[in-house]
Amino acid sequence: MTITEATSQPTDAERFGRILAVQRAAYRRDGAPSLAARRSDLSRLKAALIARRNAIEEAIDTDFGHRSRHETAMMELGGVVQGIDYLERNLRRFMRPTGRHTAWHMHFGTNRIEYQPLGVVGVISPWNYPVNLSLMPVVTAIAAGNRVMLKPSKFTPATNAVLASTLSEVFPQEQVTMVSGDGSAFSSLPFDHLVFTGSTGVGRAVMKAASENLVPVTLELGGKSPAIVAKGHVRDRTVSDIVFGKLLSGGQTCIAPDYALVHASEIDTFVDSYDRQVKAAYPDGPTSKDYTSIINDKQYAILTDLIEDARNHGARIIEVGHRPGEAAHRPHTLAPTVVLGVTDEMRIAHEEIFGPILPVFPYRDIDDAIDYVNARPRPLALYYFGKDDTDRRKVLDRTTSGNVTVNGTIMHVGQDDLPFGGVGASGMGQYHGIEGFRTLSHPKGILVQGRWNAARLLYAPFDRRTDALLSFFLR
């Protein structure tokens, strides 16, 4: 053996594989944790997060350049803490075996489903909500009795350091551990389930790598989530809700309204109201302490390129709010922007916008708006503003999206008893709610056969009685 061989460091694949082996061996040794153990784990994690609130807010602020501590408390810590509370309250019910119907010819037997942990769950999380989107899959996996390996985004190093410290304090490595390194190597591991949150393009690569080991995946992706405003419903309250959803975390939210569909006769009214509501939300303009910067220069360049491409193809670019030009005084900060006159040759019409840019499209009638949505990949979220009438029912019946909020934005993700997930290009599988618990559990069907059942009459040797029974079953 050469000196180089003796001192070489393990590859990411080798390092990840060793951790997975340790966790899998621990699961085989200890089996499924009890209800009390799961609740204790969740409670200890909650307490550790609350104790580190200031450190988490500061770390996320550092990673983004600037991010409102209120947004972090609300969308990061609040989401996880409320999610833990929900799981603790409902875990006994989730874990309880459920009885199932027994076929008549097995009448003296019983059927039930028992929910069993899968084993070791891998989680790959993105940078835009580095605490919430890392820990909600983790706490759901813990509630279901699994062990977890988490690989967060490399773009949030300060937040990752706080998360790693927190998790290592609460859990032994054989139960929950956080790793850094090559995402391809991580997604190629033979997990019992893999949860990925991120872009559609990377999601395809993750799914392809996981398929080599037949690992089931939950993909939480994104897409262009529309906000449809019914004719006559362009009101300040409506537009305020759209401003909230669009500009939360500087627009870097996977379920942010990507674009608005507004009746052609009300476009100018909408833009005027949007400007007023931005001014009301951020009275100090884009350098406000409440207004979040773009995560890094790379993402900032992607957004400015989208704007320039639209401008070069004839779109009208309108910066809104107080003193939008002051955005240039803070690193990678982009002023709230409305884009009108978008056409199909513009990239902004097709690419997901992960920033404070809102294209506004006119429509003639509600069927026109529905057709526009349905001509594109299915979005992660859809927002409809209007009264409870046939137009609303048409939108709900004829469009397909991950989830919907009516007369609001974003807040469906905070409803713990609703599942969260995409459909088609916006993802597959769900977590949150009982659906999340079941996604990360194996529903083991169990038949306890009675002392007598008619099915025994079908055992060999076969005779005329067998033919009579088969004729009855296949009637």
C-alpha cells in the first residue's frame, strides 16, 4: 500500500454508505420505536429549535444577505413547531391499526392494516426555506418511526451549521444525521424512501438515480403557480394577498403566485393597486428590514436575465413600490416588478420565477383563463379570487394543481391536516397530515384466518363442488 492510498479520504458515496449501514443496522436491532419514544423525540427537537430561535434567524439572515426575522419565525420555525405539535397530537391515531372488510368466504377471519416504519429515509432539501423544508420531512419521518439522513443545500452554510448542531444534540447519529457533499451520490443510496424538494430539473435526476435501487421517491418540485382574479374582484384586499404571497421571502417560495391572470378590462386597475399594496407592505422600499434579498449573485443574475429577455422582446417592465431604484444599494436585491405584454417567446412565460417579479396576463372570460392554465404543466399551487359562483366551481373542477387557496395565497401550506404535494411536473407524493405519515410508513396488511372459511373448499383435490363454487364466485 502506498502512502497516498493509506491517507486517502473516503469518497462521499463511501461516507454516506457507511452512515446508512449504521442506521439500517440500528433499525434492525431496535425495531419500530414506541409512541412514547416518537413523541419524546419530537418534543425534544421542538424545544431545541425554540431555544435556538435567535441563532436560526441570524444564520438565515447571513445566508440570504438580508431576510426578515419575522418571515423566518413565521415560515421556518412556526411551520416546523406547529407541524410537530400536530403530529404529537395525532400520532396515536395515525399509528392505530385500522380494520378492513373481510370477504364473506373468510367471514370468521379478520383483516387489518398496521403502519410500519420503512427503515431509513433520505431527505434532500433546498435553500429557499432551509429550516422548514429540511425539518418537516425529518419530523414526519420520525413520527412514522424511521431513521433519517438529511442533505441540505450548500447555499445556506450558516443555517446548515446551526441545524447540524441542533440535530446532533437531540439525536444520535444512528437515528438522525445531517451530511454534506455530492447530491448525486446521496440520491444513489439504497434508502427505503427518498424525499426531495427542489427544481423539476434536479428532481428528474434524483428520481433517475433512485430508480437504480428501486427507491420510492416523494418529489416536491415547483412550477408556475397562477393567481386567477375574477372579473370585478380587483380589490385592494385581493391584491394585498397577492403581494404577500409574491413578495414573501423576496419571492423565493415554491408556492408563490408565479403570475396573475386578470380580466383585460382591469389590468391597469390591478397594477395601480399592486403598487399601492407594495408601498403599504414595504414603506421603506426594497432596502426595508422586512424585504428579503435574493439568496446569492447567481440567482440574482437569473432573475435580471429573465427581465432583460422580456424587455428585449417588447414587454413592459414596471418597478413598483417606494423608491425601487434603491434596490441597487443592497447586494443582490431586486425591486418588486410587474411585467406586462408577456408573449410565448419570452423565457419568463415558461420558466419558474423564483423572485419578486409578477407577469400579469389578460383574459377575456373565465374559460380563457382556465385554458391558459391547462395548456401548461400542472402547478404546485393555484390561487383563485372571486365569489362562490359557477366561475369558481369551473376553476376548481377543470384545473389540476397540487393545492388551492381561494381568496388568499400561501396559507394552505400551514394547514397541517391538509396534505402538501404536487402533481405531474410539480411533483409526486405528499407529506403533511396523515398522508405524510402514511407516505413514510408501510401499510402492512394482516389477515388472521379463522378456524373455518369457505375458501378451504377450493383446496385440491378438485371436484364438482369446486366447479360449483367457482361458478358462484365468477357469476
